[in-house]
Amino acid sequence: MRADLLSTRDHDFQSQSKYNDMTAALRAQLRWATMGIEMNPLDHLKDLIRPFIFRYNTYRMNRYLNGVLESRYNSLLAKENKPDLGKSIIDLALKAYLKENPSAETIPAPFKEAALSQIKLFIFAGHDTTSSAAVFAFHLLSKHADVLEKVREEHNAVLGPNAKDAPETLISNPHLLNQLPYTLAAIKEALRLYPTVSAIRAGTPDFSLVSPDGQSLPTDGFMVWGDHYSSHYHPEFWPQPEKYLPERWLCKEGDALYPPANAWRPFERGPRNCVGQELALTEIKIILALTVREFVVRNAYAEFDEKEGNKGGWEVAGSRAYMVRIGGGGHPADGYPCRVSML
């Protein structure tokens, strides 16, 4: 989460070292944002109090973020920010506003409302989806020793043989992240198998879907949900769709494994695609670059199921680490119980 917050707000919530009401409210909001997937009919009784919980958590988040927003704005007014600061997304927006309104002494309510909404969106995206994508990447690497070995070899070649030097190497030469094509391929293939986000669009009178047999399906009055999981496993687009093959992303056009145009959609496509796509991919590359040569991650589902009394556990497509939707994003089943050890 920290990289997203620094790029968005130039602010560290320090939520890994102490309690923070903003992040606590965010997590509480996500736990309650599971409408429509409850298995127990009695869970629908929560709908009676859900709106009040949402309002309370929104109040907590806005209260915290408003204070930070006002502090940044006052710093800009006083020109206290140093030359190397003031490059976060919100700072750029505040500077643009001040340029158009040089005499403004306070943040207008409409601007503040829009800013808080966008800040919360960035925080949600960085906290929820990127972390899940990183977990799925670790899981797949642990199940495919040959891929993990190639990733480690690439890191040795690009970042140096001493894994402990990787942080300083990347700080001094951040462009080296762009020289990890196999690592990026491993991440993109993980996102194909486990697309942690889907997309919903409101139907319109002038837009219809067309089935393979030519049937026109009007969308007006409907919500159109793009099922990325299904399309990412469609054998017409992806040869050996259930196999983890990072090589798909390195082969040349004309190869049977070459990804077809527009078939990979974990961040959606077109003008409404995820604005944080490059940031998310960069974050996961950094996470892997700093960990895969020092730690071994193994799932502990067998231990978990024995402890919880789950006889054999559930599996989807032969995997115990199947994806479930919680709080608007895809997560590994049961929170991905695992063991982490030093290499």
C-alpha cells in the first residue's frame, strides 16, 4: 500500500507499525462491501444496518484524509514544499487549481469532495487488488520451480548476485526494473490466471452485444459485467489455458502461444482502463525483486484444512488457492495460509 499512498498523496499512513483510523475504516468498509454473495440467508439481515456502517466508515476516512489534504494545501500556499517534493498526484492537482485560482485561500467544497473520492479510489486499488495479485504471483512461482529459477537468474544478472544489495541498486538505478522482461511475463501470466478485478458498465440504448451466432443483445437497463476469468481461460484465445506459461508474453507474433489482441484484460482496455496499471505492475516487480531470492513461500492449505476440520478442502480447477470475490476484488481462498522461510 505504501507506494500507492506516496505516489498519490506523498503521505505514509504507517499502518504496518501502529493503528491508523483511515486504513482501519477502509478495511471495515471492504468487509461490508460483499453484497450479493452471502451464502447464509440470515446474512441479508446485515442489509438493514449496512448503509449506516458505510456512512460511518466514510466519515472516518474523510475526516483523516481531509486533515492531510488541508495540510498539503496550506504548505503549497506558504510555498513550504521543497523542490524535490510536490510531485504526488494530489499535489499536482492542487497546484493546477492554485494556478487557475491564485487568490484562493481555502479548498472549495466541490474540489475537496472530488479529491477525497479519487484519493480513496487510489488507496483501495493499491491496498486490495495489487496485494492479491502479488500473493497469486508468489503462489504460482512456488508451484513452478522452473519459472522461479528463471526469475531468480534474471534478478542475479540485472540487479547483481547479492540479493541484499537489491534495494540500494534499485534506488540508485530504478530504470533496471525495465530490464526484467521475464519477471514481468511471470506477473502478467499470473494476472491472466487470477485477474483480481473485473469491470462493470452501465448499458445504454445505443449499445448492444453481439453473440457469436449474430444475435443482438440490447444492454439498455442492464449492468454489463465483463467476466475476465472466463475469457482468460477460453481455449480459443489461449492455448493450454490452465497452464502457467510466462513464455506467452515473450514469444513473437505468429507463435501459437502469442496473446491475441485485447484478450488480456486484468486492467480492462480502452479509455476507461485502470489508470494505476503501470504502478501496480511496477509495485509487484519491486516486491518480487526484493524477496524471491531471499525467501521461500509455500502454501499451508493442508495445515489450515486440518486445523479447521475441512476434509480435503475445496478446489477449483484443481487448485486449493482458487479466487474468491471479497470487497470488490479477487482474493485467494481463506486468505492464503502459507509458510515463509529463508532461502
